[in-house]
Amino acid sequence: EVQLVDSGGGLVQPGGSLRLSCAASGFTFSDHYMDWVRQAPGKGLEWVGRVRKKTKSYTTEYAASVKGRFTISRDDSKDSVYLQMNDLKTEDTAVYYCVRVGPSGSLSLDYWGQGTLVTVSS
Amino acid sequence: DIQMTQSPSSLSASVGDRVTITCRASQGIYNYLAWFQQKPGKAPKPLIYDASRLQSGVPSKFSGSGSGTDFTLTISSLQPEDFATYYCQQYNSFPLTFGPGTTVDIK
């Protein structure tokens, strides 16, 4: 069974940093791109970014709203993906979901973690 | 960026009703369109990918159609567990973008 377990959320002050983690199991982690998607309280879904797999040189993509502040990385030896968030703003307050990207041929978002809440407030 | 719109933004329906939600992309996205269902406090659940393909385990009462810029999600016979918010999402180009959601509630 595919499982994605998000962790690392919490309360942080504006300008602070936080690192989210996502532990994957139940599939060959190294074969898949991984994304992060967020959802502000009471709002819709916003894609945050992607890290590709080793054969694609672990390249990344980011939403304009987080580019230069957030970094996505992965450790295939630990079946984990990370979201390093720096210079956090109040508008980054959201539930953050780790999401698996489907197999080549269909790059849809096919499995989601349970989410972890990040609150940016003084 | 590709803008996604959905209509209606909300609808009220009864158990057994056939429900159709429309999603429109601001430019052509071929069939790189997915649909998700989300219930309060839960992660989104993938329903449809590639505009019309059912994700594994999703009941056949859900169906999707369309290509290019116009897409629809249909629920053939609404059941109590289907009352939720539905989002479309394009994955033709970065940044990936979602529609604003359609909330289906009980009439």
C-alpha cells in the first residue's frame, strides 16, 4: 500500500525557517517525481513545487510565490522528500501536502500525504 | 500561467441526482487534466487523470470527459459520501494550477 507521511509542521515567526519531511513507503520511491501542494485555511489548492528523479538529475520546479525561498530535495536512500522553507511569510500559512507524481506517461498527482500544518505568525 | 475556472462554484443536489461540473483552461492543455475530491479536514483524493481515466479504486459512477480547454466531471448517481468539494487541475505546463473548486452539498 502506498503511504506518504508528512511531518515537521508547526508555528514559526515571520522571517523564520522550517523543514518539512515526507516519508514514503509501499512503492519504489526512486522511480517517481515528488511534489508539494499547499492549502491555506479555508482556501483552494496551490502547487508549490517538484523534484524529479535521479535520471532527470533531481531537477526542480517551483511556484513563483516560493521561488528563491523554498527548496525541495530528496533522499532516495531514506525514501524521503523534504521542503526547506526560509524567509517565511504570513501568507505561507497552510497545510502542506507531499504528493507522488504518477508514472511516466501520466504525470498526474496520484497519492497524497495527510498534510502537515504550518502557521506563520508572530 | 494557465488559469483554471470551474462552474458552478457550488451546487445543491439530492441523493440519486446526476451532477456535472465544468472546468475550463485559459489555454489548451490537451488531456492533461485531473479531478480531485476533498472532504473537510482530509487530503484531496484523486478521481480522474488524463481527463477521462479513473484512478485505481474509484467507482465507475465518476466519469470525466473533454480535451483542449473544456472538461467535465460527472457523478452519475450522487450518494451521501459524494458530498464534498471537487477540484480540477492541469498538468500540461508549469506552474501546475488548480481550479477554485466546486462544493457539492445536500439539497
